[in-house]
Amino acid sequence: MALSPTKKNYVFGRGLKAWAPVLLLLPGFGFYLLIAVGPSLATAVYSFTDATGIRGAPVNWIGFENYDEFLFRGLASRDNLAALTRTLRFSFFVTTIQFALGLGLALLLNQRLRGRTIFRTLFFLPVILGAVIQGLMWKLFLYPGGGPVSKAWEWMGMQSEFLGGTPQEAFIWVIVVQIWANVGITMVIFLAGMQTIDTTLYEAARIDGAGGWALFKSITWPQLTPAINTNFLLNIIGSLQAWQLFLVLIGYRPGTQVLGYLVFAEGFGQTSGSVSAAFRQGYAAAASIVLFFLVLVLGLSANWFVARRERKYLG
């Protein structure tokens, strides 16, 4: 029964007490503005300057010159647009393969198998190592000058340079390591979703004669909608922002950069493969704004798609 206006139940009381939740939220909101919105606004402002980040160096306002150079001017702009295309390619392969692999592992390890807890732990373990450790492990493993894989290749009379080979080969290895490093969290999210599915749905469907594929298509896939949507968005955004593994595994190398790593290399003078190059943090800020809009457009498009899918399956 609806309450009349005079009988409404005010959780925090009336008058000044009604402002209590707002006052309690203010410190957290202020802290969020300070550590999240503040640096983002500063980056946007820096993108219109020639800032180097070096103490005492003059900072001049140059308008859209950084954006013009990054997107339209000379050979560098062609390399930058190639990096943008490479970022999209990296995101596509990482998202699709990691999503499919994580779902397959979750389906397998959701069965009553002996030792499944050990396998769940092993597959999730890379997630907690961090990008630097993950990259160093694989770099030593694939090291062309005497790494274990290189030695094994030599014993078989073959030779492969792996990370030191062609840019395309090195790029593929970064995709492999990125998927290995993060497939554990995708698997865990799918497993958590599977634990919430009512088992009586499967029992009723089996009584009606449903087989494995019918159970997956009609029960598991629709019921996993929240987990599917979460993984889809996390994989897209995470792969678009990836850069640490590129730094650790192959460093700055023409033909392999993605936008995230380009921002770091330009800002901290590593575009020549060493730290002796000029610091261009204003230019790097412009590159990061381009990356921001790329993530924003793809993130919003993906969010629209998953919201539509959620309405279809969950109403």
C-alpha cells in the first residue's frame, strides 16, 4: 500500500538529517576528483603544450599542433595510424581468443573432475604475478640466445628467433603472453556465473531429452549473460590499454608498437630504443587523449551491445 506524503518513511530523517548521506559521500567524491578526474584534466591541458616534464624547462601553449603532428603530419603520423590499427588488431585477437578460451576452461573445470581445484589455481596463477614478472618469465623462456625453447629448437635442427624475429612474429608472441596472463580472470568470472545457475533447470531439460549442446545453448549461455557481458567489456578495454608487456618483451621496435606503449615511449624518451631521446610529454598527452577517445567509442559501443543482449535474455 502506498504511503501518503505525510506518512512517508524518511530513512535519514528530515531537515538537516536528510543531508547526512550527502555529507558522508562528499569526502570520497572529493578524493575521486583529486586522484582520477584531476590528472585526466591535467593531461588534456598538457596535450596543448610542448611540455617535456623536465624540471625548469619552459612550457608553451601550442594549440592543436601535437594532434596535427600525431594524426596528419609526415612519416610519424603514418606510423602512429599504423599503431592505432595494430591496437585494434591486438584488441580483436586478445578479446576473442581470451573470451573463448576462458569460457572453454570454465566449462571444463565446472565438471566434477579430479584435481579441478589445482587446475583452477594453476590457470589463475599468472593473473597475480603482474605484467613485469609475466613479461620477464616469457622473455627468458623464449630468449633466442640460449633460452629453453631456443635450445629445444636447436636439438631438433631448427632455429627460431621468437621475440627477436620479424615484427609480426614478436607481435604474435605478445598476444600469446597477454592471453596467458589474463585468461585466468576470464575463467573465474565465467565459473562464478556458472555457480549461480539453478541445477534443476539442467535436470528438467535432461528429463525432456536435451543433450550437451542443447543444454549449453538453451540454459548455460542465456543464464551466463551477466558474466559474458562483464568479460566482453573487460577484455576489450583491458586489451586496448595494454602496453607493459610490449615494454618488457620487445621494447620500442618499429612495426610492433600499440598506442598504449607509444604514449609511454614518447613521454619518457624511448622512441629510439634508449632513454637518450627527447622527452615529449605534451605530445604523449595528445596521444593518450586519442587513445582515450578510442577506448571511449569502443567501450560505449560494446556497452550498447551487451545492454541490448541483456534485455533480450533477462528482460
